[in-house]
Amino acid sequence: MALQTGLEILQAAQAGKYGVGAFNTDNLETTLAIIEAAEETRSPILLAITAGALKYSSKRIVDIAMAEAKNATVPVAVHLDHGESFEICMWCIRNGFTSIMIDKSHEDEATNIRETRRVVDAASAVGVSVEAEIGRLVELGAEVIISEENATLTTADEAERFMAAAGADTLAIAVGTAHGPNKGRGRPEINHERIAEIAARVSQPLVMHGASSIPQDVVARVIEAGGVLKDAVGIHDDDITQAIANGMCKVNVGTDLRIASTAGVRELLRDKPEIIDLRKILEPARNEMRRVIIKKMNLLQSSGKA
Ligand SMILES: [Zn+2]
């Protein structure tokens, strides 16, 4: 029961009108924090692994994620986040992933449809669900990858057209969120009308990337302990709740875990400079991540749904 496809988990969320978190993991401590939080709150989850995480530790991070997912007492999908090619998607399928994302949102629509269709045809033959994306999220941070001017919100027309042609199981849309710790100035504006409009035209579960809250109390602790986080702003809790009410099913969270773990490690090293045991140094990282994940699960209302 524990290892499920992304679609199985998200269809249940769609029917139950709650959100499910997809939490990015890069290492053992993060994976354990995510699984522990899911079991504590009885939440279904997606354990999300990026190409960057695979580059960092290759198949080892997958082996840990697969073992944890199989042993978990809640539904878990092992998910490829932002798969950039057919090849990496196939590699993940061969290594047990139950959910993959093919992201050709930076290409023109015809290329996006063609490349997504190719992955969908292969993945559906072996029962693995596929997330695709159309639209373009803002990406600010230390260096601007996609400026606010070059970001484009997904339209209902293109979402409907894309899903009919590409056949993906779930769809990531751009509605005002952003990747990384800098999601805009002030409170980032989420286009809730657009979410509702797309949900009315696309029957598949919708996905929200770049949805970290960037809790300001945790940001303050990082800065207090010597870190640098300039203009860190996240998505307001009310916007997450509203987005789920309008049909958003999968909510991606990565940066919140980075900020929480950094706060824990920075404070420990500042307060206990004599510690040289890496387990003791990483313990607060794991605890801080578990704390923010549980908070997020309660916000998404996935708690108690497993
Ligand atoms: Zn993303």
C-alpha cells in the first residue's frame, strides 16, 4: 500500500479537495524528515527528487527513497521533479520511480506536446504517471533565471489544448508562484481566478510549483545566526488554502526545507562550537525540516488522509 503512483495519490486529493505536498529531498536526513512527518500526520506524500539530487548522489538517493517509500505506513510516490529529457525519465522508470515530470515548458508548445507525448506513451505502458508543465514561472534569487517580465501565466485555452494533445496525467501551471526564496516584492500575487478557470477546463489534477511559504521567523533565525537571505518572500498561507479550494492538488515545497535545515545547523554550530559529530550537527536540520513539513501538511489538509 505504501508505494503508489503520483496519479493515485493526487486523484484521491482531487476527490477529497485537499492538497498533497511534494517535498524535495537531496539526502538521508531530508528523506527521513519527510517520511517521519508524513507518518506522524498520516499524510500521503510525493518524495521529489531533482536531476540535481541525482547528480549529487546518483542512485543512492533513489535507493534510500525507494526503501523508505516501501516501508512507509502512508501512501508515498517517488517522483522525478523537472525531468528535462526523455532519457532521464526512462532512467527513473527503470529505477522504480512511480511518478515522473517531463518539463519542456521552456520550449515552444508544439515541442512541449511532442516531447511530453513521447514520455507519456512510454510511462503509461508500465503504469507510471506523468506530470507535464505549460507556462513559465518566475525564477529570481541570487541570479535571475526568469525575470518577472519573461514569466508567463498559463492560460485556460493553452492548458486545455495541451492536455488534450499531450495526454499527461497531471499538469503544472504558472499562476504567480516562483521557484527559490525570492518570490516577489511584498505578498506575491496569485491569480486565483486563473486557477479556477483552468480547473474547470482540465479534468486532471493541477500542480503548483514554487509554493514554499518562506516562514519569516525561520528566515530571521538564519540571518540572526550569520546567514544571508536577502528579500526572502514566500507564498501566503491563505493563497495556498484558496488555490486548493479552486482545484490545486499537488503543492511543491523545496526551499522551505533548505531554510529550515540551515537555521538548525547554523544555530547549533554557533551555540555548541565544540561539537564535531556530524550526526549531532545534522540532527537539528532534520528536526527543523520535520517541523515545517508538518505545518505544511496541516495547511494542505493532507493530515489524516492516509
Ligand atoms: Zn518546480
